[in-house]
Amino acid sequence: MLKPEHLQRITDEIAAKFGELNQPLPTSQTLKKRVGEVAAKLDLVSREDYDRLLQIHQRTRQKVDQLNSRLDALEAKLGSPAKD
């Protein structure tokens, strides 16, 4: 779920857009509720989860690169051509 300060920022931005379009502004509570409902339907991850998954991916990528290097060295040593 969105943090309250993020929800407030989004609500403020939407309210500003309504003002620019000369549209009647829904109540703040209604707008927050709608934004919350839409956000709840999105498949969002927190920054912390994203950063953690990025670190896992980077470590995995590094290990794959190391294994590829070792495989290339072994194939070169055995005289086998590398298969791509």
C-alpha cells in the first residue's frame, strides 16, 4: 500500500490537474479513497524490495559470468569449441 505522504502528494497533483481543466474538484476524502483504490490494484513493490531484488540479480549475474569464464577456460584447455 502507498505511504500516506505519497498518497497525499498524488492527491494534490490530481487536484491541481482538475483545477487546470476547470473541472469541479471532488472532495479530498473522495479523491484519496479513489487514488487508494487504484493504487491497491497496481502490482507495486516497495523501494526496499526492489533494491533487495536488484542486489540478488547483480550477484546472480556475477556468478553466471564467473561460471561462463570458467567454462570457456575449461573448453579452451580441452580443445572443445564453445557452444552458444
